[in-house]
Amino acid sequence: MKNNYDLVVIGGGPGGYEAAIRAGQLGMSVACIEKRVHKGEPALGGTCLNVGCIPSKALLDSSHRYESTKHELEEHGITTSDVNIDVSKMLARKDGIVKQLTGGVAALLKGNGVDWLQGWGTLVDAKGAEKKVQFTPLDENSEAQTITAKYVILAAGSVPIEIPVAKTDGEYIVDSTGALDFSEVPERLGVIGAGVIGLELGSVWRRLGSDVVVYEALPEFLAAADKDIAKEAGKLLKKQGLDIRVNTKVTNAEVKDGKVVVTSEKDGTASDDTFDKLIVCVGRRAYSEKLLADDCGIQLTERGLVEVNEQCKTNVDGVYAIGDLVRGPMLAHKAMEEGMMAVERIHGEKPQVNYDTIINVIYTHPEIAWVGLTEQQAKDQGYEVKTGSFSLAANGRALAQGEAQGLIKVVADAKTDRLLGMHAISVGAGDIVHQGMIAMEFVSSIEDLQLMTFAHPTVSEAVHEAALSADGRAIHAIQRKKRK
């Protein structure tokens, strides 16, 4: 192990490991410090690869296949019987995918000349030209060492928020990590938080047979999404069997006789429900424990985030912070782009992340995704707004797939015709809204989308029809809007 580098990255999640790899590609000497131990072994990939994005998507896919096989094949003329789920095998598949990906990251770091240091990294002195990082190995028999570097990137990520009224115990009351490893399907499952994680994990276990109740303290369901999309999502998810209770605050949760008794309150009325398991997923917070020495000079916000500018530079020259440690949505792809941007700026280039085109995806079925402004946000910002939408019920490809649920919506500036946002609840919505992201990056208009030729039959044709709808020109929908 060296004790001097061009760059030290603290954190081996998506933002950190991509930054380290890019720096290695640019010829820098790089160390990536990561403390995570997963399933008893040191692991790269952060929350996303180990206990977040990847394992949850594996379970979502397995549970969707199970439900589809059990309930949706008959209409295709396919008869099945004695369809069962082997939870242990499903979890083993999930773990295998995680191991393959995290092992791949380790190989990429090694292949690009990056030293993976397994342990804790603490920025102890950032004032001089040579930054000082204390590295404390996971191996308790090894002593802490001081590493110097010209540059440091802070990429420590985030952890689930804990709430006093429902303290996790790792068995009956769990966070999002614990919900990935239930050894059997809970008969009744409670979920606190109707956000991305709550809806995804609730969907997994509901498909496998759980009776699921989702508590949401806010008065609106999916308040961050466009209202039309949120309304459609609420309708479809409730139809699937999720009992979503908005404007309902959990006031207490305690384990009694091997069950979790949850007390909630709505409109001043309290009620109790009993569950086999309770998942607490009310958000995440920046993880900064042991990251910064008290006198290292790095400025934090009131919320405990690292203060950065638009280029992710801190108040100290040579020190950058990215991902969940800084302002903006806690999304892996945001962290990835910020990591790349920070490294390339260190190298003397001038890339910039466009925060107006960061995509949000909820991997329920159908998926929910959006990019850019909602209709209300556009109006609040003073735009004269026009919108267009198209239902998947009239899309030939979606019908043929048995996926004719949901809609695509576009939001535009009525004066300039510029696309301001795209929103979808549909099969493959997370992929579909990338079309809107690319269009927005190139400052495209609704007319641009109208003039493009979309392949037939595809679900993406709904994007074309939504754009036509904005001017009253949709072909496969009857519109009262004045045609242009």
C-alpha cells in the first residue's frame, strides 16, 4: 500500500467507484477507500449494488414472474398448476447477481490501477496542498495510517432514516436492507412510507402473497410526481392489492408475542393493525460518521450535507463531494455523473451535470418515471403550459403484451413549444422517459417529437401520440382540443 496518491476517493458506491475508475483512465494514481462488509466479505458497490437498486430489482423481477405465471397466463391460453415460490432460491439468485456485479467492480478498479483500501477513510486535514486522510483498516490487527493526496472526493453515500416510534430490531421491524432477506413470505406486512422504496418492497411481497398495508404521512400520494401520473399510479397499485393509506401517521410500533402492533392516526382517529413484519422506509440521510475530522475545514449545511457548488466542489480547494452527501435527489445515476464530473474537472476539463434532466424511476409494475418539470411545477415557474397525454389502452404493442395500463404525458412551454418534462406510468416507463431526457438535452420542441417517425408497433409510439395530443392532433384518441 502506498501512502501518497493523486486522488483518494472515500466511498466505493456508484459515484465513488466510477470516479476512481475514470481517474485511473486519466493516468492518476488513485485509492478508493470502502468500509462495507456484505454477507461477511468486504464489498464495493455501496448501497446500490449490495442492498439497494440491484437486489431490489432482482426481487421485483422474480416476484413479477411468479405473479404473472400464477395469475396472468390463462388469458394467453397457457395453463399452469401447482405454482409455488421457493423464497430461499429467489434470495440466492438475488445474492448471486449482487456478487457478480460487486466482483466486477473490484476487477474494474484493479484493471484501471486503482488501489482498493478496505476500511474507513477520514479526512483529517484539507488545508494544505497535500490533503491528509486517515485510513483505518477493517482488519483490527492493522494500525491506522495517514495517506496524503492532491485531491479528495467524498462519496460516503447515505443510510436509512430511523424514527423513534418504530425502532428497527432486525427481525420484526426492519429497514429496507432487512426487507430484502425475509426467509419466508409474511402473511401480513406493514410498510411505513409510500415512496420509491416502500412501493417497490411492498410490491415484491404483495405479489408473493402478503397482505400489505402502506402508511403515508403526507396528504398526497406521490407528491413529487405529476398529479395525473400519481392519480393513475394510486388507482393501479390499489387495484393490485396494496392498501395505501395517505394522511396517516404511525405513532407507535411494538413487538408483542412475535407480531408487530402498529398504531396509526388519521384525522384525529387512532387505530391498530397487527403484522408479521414491518418495513420502515421513510427516507435516507447523508452518511458522514467518521468521514470528517472536526477541524478539517469542510463546510456542512444545516441538514448535515456537505456544502458544494454546481460542480460538486467544497469550500476547500482540491476537495469534492458527490452523491447522497450533497444537495439534490439521492439517486445512483446522479452520483455517477457527479463523480465523473469531479474527476474530469480535476483533470482540467469542464463538464457539467444537467440537474434539470435527472430521471426518477419507481420500479413497480407498471413502472413510474419522470424527467423535468411536472405540469404544476411549470405553472409555478411562470410558464404558459400546454400538455399532451396518451393512454396505453390504445397502444397496439402494449395491448399485445397484456400491458395496456397507464399513460404517457408531456409538458411544454406553450409560447416556445419547448419540451419541459415527460412523465410516464407504463411498462418500461424508466426506459421510455429517456426519450424525453434526450429531447430536453437538445432543447427539442413538441413539434420535433411530432415530426419523428416512431416504429410500429412499439410502446414508444405513445410518446409520439402524447406529443401530437399537446396540439389536439393525436390520431388514436378522440380529442376536443382545437387542432392545429
